[in-house]
Amino acid sequence: MTNSKLRTSVGFPLPSPQLESRLLHGLAAVEEQLADAVKSSDDFVSEASRHLVSAGGKRFRPLLTLLSAEYGDYAAPGVIPSAVVVELTHLATLYHDDVMDEAPRRRGAESANSRWGNTVAILTGDFLFARASDILADLGPEAVRLQARTFERLCVGQIRETMGPGPGDSPVDHHLAVLADKTGSLIATSARFGALQSGADDFIVDALTRYGERIGVAFQLADDLVDITSDSSDSGKTPGTDLREGIATLPGLLVLDRDDDSRLADLLSRPLPDDREHAEALALLRADPALALAQAQAQLWAAEARECLAPLPDLPATAALSSLCDYVVARTG
């Protein structure tokens, strides 16, 4: 295996031009099938459904499906459709999440709920779930069962987040468990789909599934940190969006877990619509030790993901998955 690394439009270093070419070709096929999947005979349904597809995104989940397919027949007929399924599922959850969070923007554009109202946003998410299920029907009962169990975890995670930690529960542990359900589960399924559809060996399927869950939590922790640390978030959000809306993320929970009466703890205990208070809280949080502790937690999950790669063969995909661990946490600095 060559030691040279290429910086590509995939967004992180890849170990070979051949792998780069296959991934870019696969992602182009995913985009084409995504565009077809959100079409409807009703023009308005088509417009609402392609709203987030057109806004772009990292396509992290389809990318992981394609990388996992490298351990079998990467050109197997079910690989691209399963990558489309996980992205459709992800997009559907975003429509629903924006309603739950009353988010005004998503990926730099007006959110569907702001543009058309909550009812349309919820039903559009349901429409995307239906389209994902239609594609799944051609991938066999194991794929349908996997998607059903993933959807169950997505729902459980959302319910647990809505209800909050119970009496005596650690808010930090509760938050990490929610992330595992809401983000880690679908990313684990993305990897599992790619490995299964390519015909990879069972031990590889299991290793990639464990990797996906852990890199998924690291990915979400990193996204939440980027919202605090960056001047312009890759997600299209302005810095401190979660902070302004009173959405709990790990750095804030670590501050509140100290049970002190600091000014920062007071600010983090409520939404911050006031611009001056928001700016003050963001500055204080950026300087607080809790930020470094949250970064260390993201690094820990990424390190655990890398450990899951140990049984895998020495392929370019393995090197790429290892590089992905570095890429995910590098964004948090």
C-alpha cells in the first residue's frame, strides 16, 4: 500500500487514487439516485422533498457505506441503493429535528418548517422515510429488519432527548446515550449496509458496525464543538446556534455538572435570544476548561473507533477509515 495521501473532494486524505475514483464515482451515483428518490407526481411534494437534498451536506453516511463495501464487491447492485437509503433516512430525521427544535435554518438555507410550516415539514420527512422503505424492499428482509431496528433507536433517542435525564441519572451520560441512538445508530447502519451488500465476511461486518457507532458519536460531538469554536460552521449554522436556542451539548453539560453558581452556568441554564448575553456565553464557553474536556471525549470515541479496525485486512479502505478518525476530531480545535 502506498504511503502517499491525496487531499480530495471527499474531504479527508485517501491512500490511493483508485479508491478516490471509486468513491467519487459512487457518490455521484448516490446523488443521481437521491434526486430520483425525492421526485413525486405532485410538484409541491417534489419541491419540499428536494429542499434539503439541494442544500448539500457532507454525505458522511453514504461515504461510509461505500468505504465499507470495499471489503467485498464494491460494485454489487445493492451498495448504491443502500447508501441512498441511509441518506434519505438522515434527511428525513433532519426535517423532523428542525420541527422539534423550531430551527429557522438548516445548511445555510431556510428550514422547511420555517418556509412551509411544521405540518408540511413533518409529512415531508415521512415521505422520505416511505421512499427509503420502498428502496429497501428490493434489498431483502435482512436489510428491512436492520432499517426497522435503526429507526427504533432513532425514535428512542429522540424520546429520551425530549424527556431528559431521569432522577439520579447523569446528564452527561444521558447525553452520550442519546447521541449513540440519534447519530451513532444510523452511521453504524451505514457501515453495516455497505459491508452486507458487498458480501463481506461476518467478522468484517461486525467490526465495521462497531466502528460506525463510535465514529458516529465522535462525529456528532465534533459537530457540536464546531458550533462553538468556529467562526463559520460547515453545517451552515452561525456560531453558537445551539447555545442561542438552549440546546444542550456536551461542553455546556460539563459546565452545569460542576454545580457552581458561575455566570456561565447561569447563561447556559436557559436559551439566549439576547445578542449580548449570547456573545458573552460563547466567549466564556470558549475559554472554559469544559471545552477541552469535551474535545477529549470526542477524541476518545474516535480512538475507540480506530481500535475497531484492528481485525480488518490491510486495504486502502482501512487506511481511509483510520484517517477519518483523525479528520473528525481535527475539526474541533
